[in-house]
Amino acid sequence: MNHRKTNVTVFIEVFNEEHRIEACLKSFSWADRIFVFDKNSSDKTRQIAERYATVVTVPFCEASENIVNNISNHGDTEWCLIPTASSLMHPRLADEIIKLTSNPDFEYDVIGMPYGMHSLGINNRRSPFYAEHKFTLIRRTALVLSTKLHHEISFNSKRIFKMPWIDSEALLYHCTHPTQESFMIQTARYAKYEARNDLSLTKKRAFYDLLKALAVIVLKRKAFLLGWTGTAVSLNYLIYFAARFVFVWERDRPNNDLTYPQLRDNISKLWDEKIRTEHDRK
């Protein structure tokens, strides 16, 4: 794409995203550079991504460690934009972003972009997943990276600019969980990852987060006003925090992985004894 200098480099970490990676990358083709960190995809993700981006092969991981470990070695622009393969950007929003990042007098370090978070195709202010802005366009000097799941990208500046909404369509879209099955699979994967890799996540804290999620649904969002749709979305929100708690409980449970092997061994010994006894009687 032929465009003016934007001072923005886009970084995306992917694995087997052939069904949506082209639309995603096309919507960020206005940036100076795009780096795709491909976690050894087994489909056509890499071939498609190479049409739009510089593709870097990285080891497979469950979270976004590869962006954290590699971002400093790629790109030299002033601004870093870090979406996911679920992301899409409207052209009008891109035009407004370029005006900000290419302006030498722009004094902010973080840009909050108008955001359209879709889960199961639902984007509504009553949804517990709803957010008005996404803060992943950050000046390189203010960028803070972490390997902690859901907190990989942050910043150390208070100079934050929330872009005004142009209209209801000019957004950074996040199109996640197209089906309930995909939601359940991803929930199990991420909740398990958090429990096993964040030892500071205790049962007490995980349970508190579950109660906090319930308060968000009932008191803050009042999701029940959406009827059955609100009920479905709210239950999904709670499912994640409930699964997270149970995985932490399982992690800390003593001898958790010995119960079934011991039971099988005990029953097997009883059957061995029974077989010997019956054999001796003959």
C-alpha cells in the first residue's frame, strides 16, 4: 500500500489464522511496517501474511511471549501498535490515527482507539466484555512488556489520549469467539495457562475475581437488561473466571495427580487377588 509515513509499526502474533489473517493485515496495511510473529503455523497463515508483512518464525506458546521477546529487535518507528489476528481497523479510524502519529507536536504517549469488542457477534454496552477504547497504540519509549497473560502490553506514561468517536463504525474491531465451542476451548486454554504460570494467582484472589466479575455483570453493566442475550454473554464472562478458579484449586490440590492411578492400582490388585483365589480353588 502506498501511503505517507505514519511512524507506526504493527506487531501481531499468530498461529493457524488462515481464515482471517488477510482481512486483519489488510486493515493495518496503512502502517509503515507490519511484523507477524508466526508460531509455526501448519496452515497457509505464513503464505498469506507474507503478502502484507515481514514474517518472523517463532516457537509455539500459549500466550504472547514472542511479541514480548522480539518486539525490541524489529522496527524503528516511534509508535507500536499491537493488535491480534481477531482485530480489524476501519479506514476512517486509520486516517485519524495517522494525523496524530505523524504530527511532531502531538504530546501524548498512548492513544486509546475507539473500540468494538465483539464476542459471539455481540457488541453492546451492557456486555461485560464491552470497552469504549483500546490502549495498544503506544510510543516505543513508554511501552512496557510482560509475559503475564492478558497483561503483555502496558505503558508507563500518564500522557494518554482518548480518541473521540467519529461514528459507530470507525473503530478498532475485535472479532473473537465466533461460536460457543470456540469460546469454551479458548477459555480452558487460557484459564489453565494462567493457573500454571502465575503462581501469585491464589485461590483467594481467583475467587475474589469471580465475585468481582459477578458485580460487573449485575451492578455495572446490568447485562440482564439484554434479556437472554445478556444472560448468555454474562454466563460466558463468569465461566472464564470460574474456570480460572478451579484450575488454581486443582493446581494447589495435594496429590491431585495420584488419585486415579492409586485407585486403578488398588482395584487391579483386588482383581489379581480374586483371580488367584479362584485359580487356587480349582
